[in-house]
Amino acid sequence: MTSLVDRLLPEELWQRIQPLLPAPPPRSRGGVPRRVPDRNCVAALIFMARTSMPWSLLPAKELGCGSATTCWRRLDEWAKAGVFDQLQVVVLDELGEAGRIDLERVSVDSFSLRAVKGGPDRRKPGRSRQARVQAAPGR
């Protein structure tokens, strides 16, 4: 019987991802190895991406990934190390070499950010934006 980790992260995909992962950061306690395998954390991240489930509902025991906090820390560490950018390049290169990229079918994704209350130049009561822009510096 195939485990949940193996179903989410087949060996072929794991072999592409594993070389991109940075070495674990050194520990102050003499380099104690991580107790949770990277593969289990990657599988948990795939599970989260596929289900859009809240972190608090991550089935950590079934995935053998320690906890949602452990997975979140690895996600953060790997994102800062550029792992996902590198993985995208690897996959796109493979697809391009195999002639499997169809530019006739492209999806563009975007997101919006809420403006900080008051904006960057903090509007003063009673002055229009035009008046602030045209006012001489220091006035």
C-alpha cells in the first residue's frame, strides 16, 4: 500500500526537488539532525496547496511532518533560499525541452493589496491631494 506521502510526492518529483533544498541550518546543540524528514514536509506543503486547508487542520500525524509549525518554518526557510524559484526553472526547462509548453494556453494570475490607511504621504485634514502635491517643500 502506498503511503500518503508517496501519493502526494512521487519519487520522480522528489528527485527533482531534493537537490534544490539547502542543507539544514547548523544547530547550537552540536548539529543535531532534523527529526522530521524534508520529504514529509514537502508532501505536507503539496497537501496544503492542493486542498487550500487552513494550517491548523493539517493532518501532521498522517503525513509524518511533525506539526504545521514545522512545515511553515521549512516553507519559510526554503522560500528565502529560492528553492521554489529554482524548481520552477527546472520544471519549465524540462517541459520546454520536451516541447510541452503551449503558449496558446496561458493563465495570468494576480493579487491585490489593501492600501495602508492614509497612504504613504498621510493626508492632512482640509488639504486636497492637489494642494499637497503643488505646495512648496517645507510648507
